[in-house]
Amino acid sequence: MGHKTVEITEATFETDVLNSEKPVLIDFWASWCGPCKAIAPIVDQLAEEYADKMKVGKIDADTNQDVLMRYGIMSIPTLLLFKGGEPVARITGYQPKQRIIQQLESHLS
């Protein structure tokens, strides 16, 4: 049994993301979004492979508009890596797994 992604909402955002000891990768998604469905298995793999280095959470873009507005997220999927309560990396749109890892790696060492 592996590590799963965490469902994050506006109500849990501060606790789960801003106050996290570990970096947190957030996947902003929606059920109607095709590219979101395509990137979901990659996000799940990252949650398993990097469980010791970061938490991985998902935020439903349709029900958590305030969080999207706060961080200027205009399109989904968007992956946002938070470290020490601040966004340090942003990946917009579908990207291959290796490209996502390249963009995250320097922030996780």
C-alpha cells in the first residue's frame, strides 16, 4: 500500500500546505479537464516516489476558487510546489514526468 495524494480545500490549505514541514506539491485540477486526467497518474507516481521528500495534494479548481485567485492560477492543470509556505515552482499544463521532475528536483534536495 503506497502513499496517496491528499485532498486539499480552502479550509485545510493553511494547515496542509502553508504550515507543512515538508515541501508540498499541489495539483490544481477539475473533473471536466482532459489534461488534468492525463497528468493525474504522473502526480500519483510522484506522491509514491517522493513520499520522503514532499507531500502531494490535489485541489479541485471548481470548489476552491479563492486559492486559485490567491496564486494567480488561470489554467489547469497547474502544479505548484510550496516550500516554507511559499510557492517556489510552477508547472502549467500537461508535462511529461521527466520534465516535471527536473523542475522540482532542485527544490527537494
